[in-house]
Amino acid sequence: MDQGLIAIIITVCIIIGAIKTRRTVECMLLGSLVAAFFAFQGNFLAQWCVVLQEMLAEEVWVFLVCLLFGALIAQLTASRGSFGFSKYLAKICSSDKKTFLTTYIMGILIFVDDYLNVLSIGACMKKIYDDRKLPRESLAYVLNSTGAPVCVLLPISTWAVFYANLFFEQESVKAMGVTSPMAAYLKAVPFCFYPIITLAFVFLFAVGAMPKLGPMKKAFRRVEETGKVYSDFSRKFNHATVYDQDTDGNIWYFLIPMGVLVGLAVATGDILVSVVVALVVCFVLYVPRKVLTVDEFMNNTIQGFSDMLPVLTMLLVTFVLKDICGKMGLTEYIVEKTEPLLFPAIFPAMVFALGAVLAFTTGSDWGMSSIITPIVFPLGSVIGANPVLIMAAVISGGTFGSHACFYSDATLLAAQSAGIDSMEHALSQLPYNVIACVLAIVGFMITGAVM
């Protein structure tokens, strides 16, 4: 049997097992070991350890950003800065609709990076959702849906820079006469159907025009019947200190570090440096004023690291599984099997579907895009497909993978930020993802036929 097909079967079994058992880490860990057995045969355990080390080295930036964000959130909480900001926002969020809309607008405003978006907004909105008795699943959905979908539609973001430079290397894109990578990227933005539809869905959800579907409906019913904003299964993610309602929090202890973080991220584009500087600002702001002692500051830092360990464990196993499945030829197998089905009119829709499937099964949006871009652009040029629509299809496929995959970094961080289990978040937003995906395919088919 072709190893690419074996990789697909393993991935499908992992997804089914995770849904059935709600033990995503265990299923992915077992799946990665099984994949290593088929990929490396008798030496599979040693090679699995090699891949583990390689992924730690290659993805160290992601781990550092997540750890330091955990430390920053812990400092903002301990200083009661996030509490003060939440109390201020609570005056604006006087209804469920205003609460959802506030989260939605903040998600659009913090567009620099999806990590920054998800983790920073969740830190200040979680308490407001609890006070209004809104299920945490709804917070995670809004966070995740205004992360990558917003970042790909605005040119000043890490996603836009990545895709713009990736596309500009393609001959069919240069043949359009564009003068810069960003000029090419901007041509594709109006046709990025999946992120556009997703943002429209979240807005409709926020104003109450989108019905509650599937697990999301059950989550709202759980709150109505029991008052629990998160399930018993997610209780382990919610051990943070709860402050008394009468305790005052200084809003500036939140706004100054976050302002520095966002401002520096916009100016430099370096999220890692930005969060380090924000932590330094927290120290200078809190310790001399005796808001926190040096010991408390360091203990909060370690606690923040600890809070991020579950999501980092999941990310590491995801990276290992993605790398091993890549070595087994999963992507090449899917591309080879779908290539005979590609025709000019439906080519953009097929590229989107191919990218969505690959990103969903591998949990790698940028990795998927890097692999299929050198394949689909020359192929599209040969059959006469529109390169603008191909760019939009690749972007939309990557966005779907980031948004919908059960074990993608965006899904894991949104669940972590909202304080719920990642599988509960993934399943509660899945109906909206699937509907948006179907509508995006229709959009690409229509535009592919007329352009």
C-alpha cells in the first residue's frame, strides 16, 4: 500500500479517535508512533525521537512566543490589570450582543498576528463572558474566527507578508505585471471567500442573526440549565485566581503593557521581541509600585509557562505527526490523485478544496501552502486558470486549515485562551466552518467560470 494512503488512514483514525475519546493528545501521540513505524520500519522509535528533537529546534519560535505570552497573561492577571480593563469593558458590554460585537471589533483591530489576536483578547474578555453567563465555546469561536481570517485580509500582517512573498516567486504571478509581492497579494484579497464568509458569519452570530448549531447550541443550553460557562471536562483549564467583584483593578496596568506589545508588533513585525519588551514593561510598572514583589513576578512567570504546557505539548506532537506524514508522502499522494480532475473553470475551487483538506489533515497552514504553491501555479498556467483566483484559493485553504483543524495552533490557542478543551472548541465551531467552506467552493466555482 502507498505510504501516502497509509498516512491519510492514520490521520483519519486520529481524528475519529479524538472525537470519540476526547483524548486528542493521546490519539495524536499514538498516531505519530504508528506513522513512524510505517515510515522508518524497525528503527522507528529512534527516528521518532530524532523528529521530536528536530521539531523542537525548528519550531522554537512558536514555543517561546506561547510561553512568554503565558507569562504576560499571568502578570496582567496578578496585577489585576486585566481585571480593571474587564470592568471597564463590562460597562460597554451591557448585553450579549454588545459583548460579542466588542470581541469581534477587537479581533479586527488587533490584526498584526493571529497569536497576538487570540491570546491578548481572550485574556481580557474571558471574565466578561463568565459574568454575562455566555458559554466559553462562544468566546473561543469568536477568537478563532477573527484570528487568521482577519490577518489574511489585511496587508499589514504576518500572514500577508508570508503569502505575498510566496506567490511573487511564481512565474504566472509575475506575468500579471504586478510590481511588488504586496501588489499581487492585494489583487487576491477580494476573492478570499472563506475568510470573508467566516467574518460575515461571526458578525451574524454576534448580532443574533446566526442560529446556534450543534455543540454550540448544546453549550448555550448547558449555561441556561446549569449556569456552567464551561463543561466539567474543561474545569482543569480554569484554576486561575478569582478576584472579588469589589476589588479594584488599575486599567493602566493592562493598557500600558498591551499598548507597548501591539505598538511594537506593528512597528517591527517581531512578536517575540514585542512580548519580551511587554514583560519588561510589566516589571518596571508593577515592582517599583509594590503591586507585585520580585518573587511574585517570577512565580507568576513560571505559572504562566506552566499554563501553556498543555497547548505546547499538543503543538509539539502535531509538528511531529505533520513531519512524519510529510516524509510518507501524504501531500504528494493527494495532489497526484486529484490532478486528473482539474479543469480551468473549477481549478480554483479544486485548489481551495485540496488546500483545505491538506491543511485540515496536517494541521499545517503555511506548510501546506509552501508545498502546493509550486505545483498548482504552473499547472494552472498550463490549463489557463486565473492566477488571481489561484492565489485566493491557496490563502482560503490555509485559513480553513488554521481555523478548523482540531489540532492546529490557532484552534489550540483559541481554546487555551478561552479556558476550554480544544476538542470542545473544534466541534462547537465545526458546523459554521463546514457551511463557510461549502459557500467558498461555490464562490470559487462561479468566479472560475466567469473570470
